[in-house]
Amino acid sequence: MFGLSDWILPQQKKITMEWLEGLGLLGLFIGTFLAATIFPFSSDALYLAILAATQNPVSCLLVGTLGNWLGSVLTYWIGWIGKWEWIQKWFKVKPETLQKQKERIDRYGVWLALTAWVPFIGDVIAIALGFYKTRPGWTMILLLVGKFARFLVWNMIYGLL
């Protein structure tokens, strides 16, 4: 059944995206940072909007990467200090989901950080990497590489359009 909340949440997201777009590169930093934490919206859509508005691929690449990487770093450290209850409450991640990630972490280790940019599951990966205490140095480096590669691909696609 369609309720008031079904209309309000999309409207709030739209207003937030428009506000962030209006801030230019600062909005890109804020938006990509928040998108890598508990706020559910698309950093890709924001990135492409700012890229189109500024026509500055180098600045967008650097600012988008930095914001998204720092958001994932925060998420990683929240996982590191986190307790099951916190992660379930604030990130809406069920213990079963985190346990599935444990199996992947046991198998692939810090290399999973390269995939923390993937929508919907990236935040869970970053939390799980922290929760299961992967090596922080390598995790941070691979998070950065993955985030950079993601936005570099968008720059390349945008350049081809």
C-alpha cells in the first residue's frame, strides 16, 4: 500500500541530491563521503551530475575518490570497534549477513576492499573488513585503489559520451 512515507523519502533524497549538486565539488565530497557510510544514496549519480556541471574530470576524480574513500575508512573503523548490536542497529546489517562476509574475508582477505565501491554491498564489506580486523594498512590502500578505479571508469565512460 502506498503511504506518505513512500512519497517523502524519495522527495528527501531528491532535495538532498539537488542541494549537494548545488555545492559543486564540496557537495561531491560530502555526498561521496556520506554515501560510503550509512546514508543510502548513489554517489555515482551525484558524481556524474557534478562531472557534467563542472567539466573538470581531474578535480571530480580526486574529490570523489577522497570523499568516498574517507567514508569507507570511517565505516571500516566503525566495524573495527563495533559490536553486533551496533552494526545491526545503525547499519541494518543482520548477523547472518556479517557471517556470510566472514566466509568471504576468510577466503579473500583484504583484497575484498577493492570491491567496497559496489552499491549496496560495499558498506557491508567495509564494515565486515573492520569487524573481522583485516590489516588496516593494506585495507586502506586497497579501499583507495578501488574507489579511485571506480571514478576513473566513470570519467572514461563520460569522456566517450
